[in-house]
Amino acid sequence: MSNSKLPEVFEKREQEITDQWVEQQQATGRKLTAAEREEANRQSREFIRSLKGALRKNSGGGISGPEWAGVRDFLVDLSSRRAKDGYSPRETASFVFSLKQPLFSALRTELGADSKVLADETWQATLLVDELGLLTTEAFQKTREEVILRQQKELLELSTPVVRLWENILALPLIGTLDSARTQVVMQNLLEAIVQTRSDYAIIDITGVPVVDTLVAQHLLKTVAAARLMGADCLISGIRPQIAQTIIHLGVDLSEVTTKATLADAFDVALRRSGHKVVRQDAAPSGAAAR
Amino acid sequence: MGEFLLVTIQVDMHDRLALTLQDDLTGQIVKHRAHGVLIDISALEIVDSFIGRMLASIASMAHLLDAETVVVGMQPAVAITLVELGLPMRGIRTALDVEKGMTALRTAILEGQDGDSSSIR
């Protein structure tokens, strides 16, 4: 590409290419607000500027060379920003691909006389734009994957909260399916919270667990056993009728664990075991409104 | 400590040390006529199945000598390891720290005097 006419043509026709390109983008892209159009305009001109610089210094090593660093950074930044803003992959990639038409027409105007040179140059330009387009798509994909990973992590943490109900009673509302990885997180969170709050009782509420099979039951029993080793008593609550049936049909032995149908019942048991008593304060002076 | 013995495990337990501990502890229980043993393992960071079994057998031995055992201060990581090893140590009383362990011992001894010490097998 070292003796390519592309940089020369580009330099000469920069204004024309840029204008056509911006127009092209606005014609093919979705409807933009005035501010978005302004932003797209600015981005396009900035890109053209850095592309021009890179073309001028180009030594022929493709876009992985150091002189292309500016262009690469710009594109990666742009597409990752677009990925976060909810652009589609097509919209992001067409930012680069729509450059083809103005570029080719500029080449044709300049080199139209010599069809062999024109074909060569067009081919070079295609290669270049394709490379840039691939880079954009890759960056777009990568940002999306990062978002997904982060969400997975957040979901894992969100779904295993440990709540302090009383001075020495913890609750662990489980939501979603329990697999081995989650059990580890749940167990760790629970044990750390037991140490932190010096709790004697932990209530594991499984209202939000859709399915309990032997594996899930085993995970639950493990958690209970680990909490017991730390000196905390575990209660399991929120067992729905279907789940009670499944547990018995599967032959899972939960007899060593105190189980209750609702979190309220389990809380009541924990309060009583820790020596607390809940009484209703009757405001009525006549007094005898007993419950 | 009165009628209680407190054992603090400060170093990594290796097998020989564990056996020495069994000897010492049973001797001390008889000598001091202790009714309760607190084993503090808060400094213990690594456990294997041998240590788990050792703790269980110390508890049984102490029970034979009419003393209740409470293991206190287990690290979360240790608890998870023991459970994953399949050693939930059902026969042993546990408590979060020494203070809670003392309370647990007193309750256990009271229960024992009432002739109801079914929790240690």
C-alpha cells in the first residue's frame, strides 16, 4: 500500500468525502434527534481527521501498525459507547461501512481515467474499510460481553442477601435455583454474616426456590451443617405444599432440621428459642382484650 | 476456669500433636474433675478429615469422663471444608466464640443433670 494513491486522493477530497459520508449515515441510520445528529457529525469529522493522519503516515502494515493506534482507539471507544447506549450491531458497523461509497466515488473521480489503477485502489480501500468494520464489531461484541458478565455477577450477589431480623437472628431469603456455585456463595455469605452479627439463629427461606430436587436438598443440608459448625441453629422456612411432597417422594431426610411453612412461623420459633417474647400492646385501658 | 477446661489450638495441628492433646486433655479432665471442655479453634485455618475425627473422638472421650465438649470459634472456611469433606460432626456442640461456648456449656451441663443428654451420641 506504500505507493497507493489513496492518501493523496483522501487528502484532496477530504471535505467532499466527509460531507457525503455524514449525509449517507443520516440517510441510512435511524431517526436521530438534533443533538444526536450533532454528536454523529462531530464523531464523523473527528474520525476522518485521525484516519487522514494514519493514512499519511501509513507504512503498509495494515491497521495493526502503531500509526493506526489513534484510529483504533477512536473506533473501539465509539463502538463500546454505542453498545452501552443500545445501538444495534448493524447501526454500529454501518458507521464505518457507509464510508465506502463516498470513498469509492472520490477515487473514481480522481482516477477514473486509468481503470486498472482504479480497480487496485478500490480493492485497497475495501480492505481497509473492512478491517475497520471488523474492529468496530469486535469492540461492540466485547463491550456487550462485559455488560453480560457484570450483570451475572451482580445477579449472583443480589440473589443471596443475608438480612438481619433481630439482634441474633438472620434471614436468608433464597430466590431462584440453587446450584453448586450459588450454594458456595450462599454458604460463604451466611457464615460471614453469622460471624459479623454473632447470630445464634439463621432462617433459610426457600419460598423463591422454584424446584427442590435431591441436589438442592443436599445443598441446603450442607449449608445447615456448616452454619451449625459455626454455632448457629438453622431453620428452613417457606416450604410450599408441592415442595413438601417432592421432598418426601424423593426420600430426602430433613428431620434433623426445624422446618416451618412460613418465614413468620420460623421467626417466631427463633425468637422464642432465643428467649424473646412477642406481646401485643393493647392501648385499651379496659385491659382484658386478650388474644 | 472453674469446672471448665479451655483448650486453645494455636498452631497447625499435625497428627502427633493431636494425639498428645487427647492424652493431655483426658488426664486434665480427671485431675481437675472438669465438667466442661471448650476447644477454641479460631486460629485453625486448615483442617483435614483426621482433625475432624480427632475433635469428634475427644468429645466422646470427654463424655465418657462426664464432661461436655463445645468447639468454638470455627472459621467459615473451615466449616465449609468440613461439610464438603462429609464430616458435619453431628455429635459435637458448637458455638461462635468462647463467651457463647460458656453459655452453651452451662446449658448442656444443666440438661445433663436433668438426665437428658441425648444430643451427644
